[in-house]
Amino acid sequence: MRTLSADVGGTFTDLVLIDGEAGAVHLDKVPSTPGRAEAVLSGIRRLSESAGIAPGEIDIFVHGFTVGTNAFLTRNGAKVAMAVTEGMRDVLEIGDQMRPHLYRLSQSKPPPVVPRSRMVEVAERRDAFGNVVMELTQAEAQRVTAELAALEPEAVAVCLGFSFLDDSHETVLEREIARALPGVPIYLSSRVNPQIEEYPRANTTAVAAYVGPVVDRYVSTLDQALAGDGVSAPLRLMRSDGGVATPQSARDNPAAMLLSGPAGGVIAGAAMAQELGVPDLVTFDMGGTSADFSVIAGSEPRMVTGRQIDGQPLRLPTLDIETISAGGGSIAHVDLGGALRVGPQSAGAEPGPACYGQGGKNATVTDAAVVLGILHPGEFLGGEIPLDADLAREAVQNNIADPLGLSLEAAALGIVRVANAGMIQAIRKLSVERGLDIRDFALLAFGGAGPIYAPFMARDLDMAEVLVPLNPGVYAAQGLLMSDIRHTTQTAFQRRFLKVEEADLTERLNALKDELDQALERDGIALEDRRFRFLADMRCSGQFHELLVPLSEPGVAGWWQPGAVATAFHDHHEQAYGHTDPDAPVEFVNLRVEGFGRTAKAALPQVAAQASGEPEPASRRSVCLDADEGFHDTPVYRREDLEPGHVVAGPAVIIQRDTTTVVLAGQKATVAPGQVIRIGAGS
């Protein structure tokens, strides 16, 4: 079997081809073509040629992309018209009372993706129990449809009050709109996010409509282009929750694709957790402009049921990923108070860090690494991009060292420390604020810059160890090939815990399961390759925040044990908040079911070589990793020379084409099976 993945980033598109028949892995990076498929097609041709196969011999193609994310963030999505219940025209404008800066006197809200001028009110109403207060008449549906059509929308969103309890009014409107606007996609809140709270539900539906046509155009164009190049492999698209979807599923709810970009690395991290027997780890993906973090606990990625994107709620299941503006291109500067800051501004790809020699004058994190000798000017990206050390020193000296009265060395170390401090805070937010003891976790570092800074961060956080995969630069793309097809669905289920009837609960969960079973059937997943997971949003009565609690499969003997479910909820509450009250009344809010379809995967080739002891360094150079030690003659190893069993004592630098790995003094790096480097405290 041959499986291919392509992960499209803002600067580069990473591709991984695993040829299970030949026992080989082929990697490539090509410049991205934002919003277009040319980079993907070019990469497939190059990889196919290097592997000596025809594109038609690829069995599965998994694709991660940021088309929807970019359309949303740059406000370059579709022209949407939206229908809402009479009196709710301002729902997206008003939003909620959540303030990102609590004590700031003047704050502005991000503009909604559907302006008030494109909102159409519908004369209909239901009460909080789903009962009809005002019936939606056929004449009213026709009037609303005419108003929507006059706005010439590229997509239509519909969010009527309490439709998560009864969707009949939304479906009546959908039928009328579909007749009047054939070919225009329609997104109903009762399908996109059938859940209580009007604003998050309306905004999630609006975002789905906003990015839907953009995603659809890209997927359709890619589909046609792949067929034209002879690629007949089924196309799978990475979702925000770490699963993959068929093109049709992506079109049904494109909002589920918004955060597909960083998901691949998290899935690869979960696979590594199981492979190495390290159940608890934090994934750390650092590139040129940002750093992504996620927690894997008990070998399972942690999920959230909603999040803020650019200041607006997106309420769909996603991997719990924290992203901050910290990358190799992050600009260091001295603020008005005389403090050293790093980011959020980035030098980007153009002009890039000063050491790129493309006109950049600002000091960046990459420039600091060059000044400290961590990055060698002639070894960056295998020598493809030569770095100018003099320009790096000049930028750090002029922008940081001179204004602060520091030596060049101290200024460069300061940049690294400040950058690390911001990333350390992101890790604490994902762990300590979730009730997890970070000292029990390993730090999985990948991306072009992750393995440089991870050893510093792990040391400062007293984490167990650092893990560095064989190909960190394309690790997220490799993770795409480890994902299974995934579908999720939910329904509102507002019940006091003591009033839940087993028969009612069983019927609701089985109805959701049947819905996902049909979706997996459409995807061509065999019965034996399907599995389901059942969960409930629960909270203490009167509380605002819910907790996601797993449930047993309905219908199995003894599956419904209220005492065990209540105990599980209180255990989750204790972990999340540090306290719980076992006597507090509990209630259900939503029921959720996740459906998984196992897909075929090509096996990675195994390295049979086994070595021992410390290998000979390829070279030595002067590197500064500590203010007290200063520059130190440091051994440099090439990653391709290291085999399982080798041990490297710090301080040391390990280089490869797509990244550099640092081993600090007092640390020891051991090459484990699978070519993973494990960095921990030296004995």
C-alpha cells in the first residue's frame, strides 16, 4: 500500500509518501500556492518521480489545508445572507458580554461575518421547550426567501430560535430557499450546531456558510486536478477534531475544517504516545510565525467542544490546541518601558529574519540562534538557504543589545528566554489550568524550530523528557496518514440527572449512533471497521460551564449506572477546578456520539540497526547555551549518523535538513526505536 499526505502551510507545503511495498518513506517541501492546488500537484509529481511510481499507484491521499481558516481570518469568505427569528437581527452584532480585556475601558468587537444589512427576520417563534408560539406559514417562508434571494447570496445560513429542540421551521425554510436558489448551499443551525445558546449557535452557523463556498471551490478544483494528473486515490480531508472526512462530509459542515492545519501533529503525537509507552505528553509544533501546543493524556488527545477564533465563538468539537505568535521569525524589540519583548509581530517569509539577507533589519528569534551558534550559516535547510551571521549580529546589536546596554551574547540569550517564557505560559494554560501536573508529561517537539527550544522549556518546567521524531519538519503531514474517518453528532438533552429515564436515554443515543452509522456506510467503511464513542455534556445545576463525560455504549447489559456516571462527572470536576461537591445536583445538557471508520495505513519501515555508546561527532563549533558558561566548544552530530541505542551527552547540537536539535548541559539524548530522540536529565 502507498499512502500520501500533503499539509499546506502559509509558506511551504509538506508532503509525505509512505511506500509500504518498497519499505520506503519519501519527503518533500514545495512553496505553497495559497488558495490554489498547484503546490499540491507539483509535490505529488516530484514525490512520485523520486519514488519511481506513477501517481495512479497511490492508494490513499490525505490532505490538510488552511483555506477555510485563511478565508475567515482575512475576511475573504463568501457573501452570506442569514435568516433569523424576528427580533434577533442583531444577534451577531451584539454577541455576548465576554470581554478579552476585563479592565480595558475601550474595546472593539471583531466584525461579524454576516453584517446586519444581510440579516432577514422570520415571523416565527418557539418557546424554551420547543413548543410553537408563532407558526411559520408558507406565505412567510416565501416572503423571507424572496428577501434572501434579493441579496444575491453565495450561501445562506438559517438560525431560528430553539430550533435545536425542533428543526421543522428551519427545514420548511430550507425547502423554499432551495427551490428559489438552486445550487446555493444552505446551512441550518439545527445541523451545524444543535445546541442551546443563541449567539454561539448563530455564529457557528454563519461561519460555516461564510467559509463553505471557499472550501467547496478548493476541494472541487483539487478533485478535478488530481483526476487530470492520474491520481485515482480516495481524497480524505483533515478535520479540526483530528479525524478525516470525505469531500462530501467537508462540504456538509465546512466549519469542521477550520482548524485542520495543526491537527496532524497532534494525531501523530498520540500514535507516538502509544508506541513509546509515554501516555502523557505535550505536542509542540514551532514554525516560522507561530507555535501550536496540545495535550495528550492517557494516550488520547484532549478535545474541547468549542473555542474562540479571532474573538468569535466556534462551537464544534476540536482538538484542544493553543496557538501563540512565537516562531523563528518573531521580532524582538524593546518597548517604551525598556523591557525586552518578542512578537507578536513576525518578519514572515519576506523579508524574513535579518540573517536571510533579504533586507530584514529587525532582530528575530532565528537571528538570536545564529548569534549563539545554534544555527550554522552553511547548514540551514541543508545549505539551501545560506544565512548571514554578520547581519544577524548587527540586528541583535542595534535593536536589543545597544538599547538595553547588554553584550551581544546576553541580548541573544535574552531573546531566547523571552520567547521561551511565552511558550511556557501556553503550556501551563493547557496543563496546570486544566488540572494536570506538567511534571509528569513529556514534550514532543517538531516543526522547523521546535527541537531547538524544547530542551530549554522542558528544563524550566521540570518536565519528564523531550521527544524529537525522525522528521520533525514534516511531522504534521506524517500525522495525517495516521487518522481515521470521523463523524460527530449531538442533540440537546436537558434533564436533571435524577429524572433521566434509561429508555429515553437509550433511544436518543441509538438515534445518534444510527445517523453516524449511515454516514460511515456512505463513506464505504466496513462494519468491522466502525466504532462509536458516547459522551454527555453535564454540569452542576445552576452552573454555566459544562464538562464532557464519557458514557458506556447503550444497550449493553448494565450500561446505565447513574452512580458511576455521577462519580465520573465529579472526578472530572475535581480535576478541572480543584474541588467538587458530590452532593450537588447534576444535570445533562447535550448528548454526543462520535463515529470512527478505520482506514488502511501503510506501515512505516523499521530500522533494524542497533548501536550503543556515544557516536563520533561530525564536527565541533562554538555555541552559547548558558549565560554563565558563555561560548563553549560543542560537538555537532548529524541525525543520519545516529542509530537506535546511541547516546549523546549535552551540551551538543544535532543537525538535519529540516531542523536542529539542542541538548543542554546536564541532559542526555538517547536514540530510541523508531529513530526518536529522547532527551532527559543525564545520570
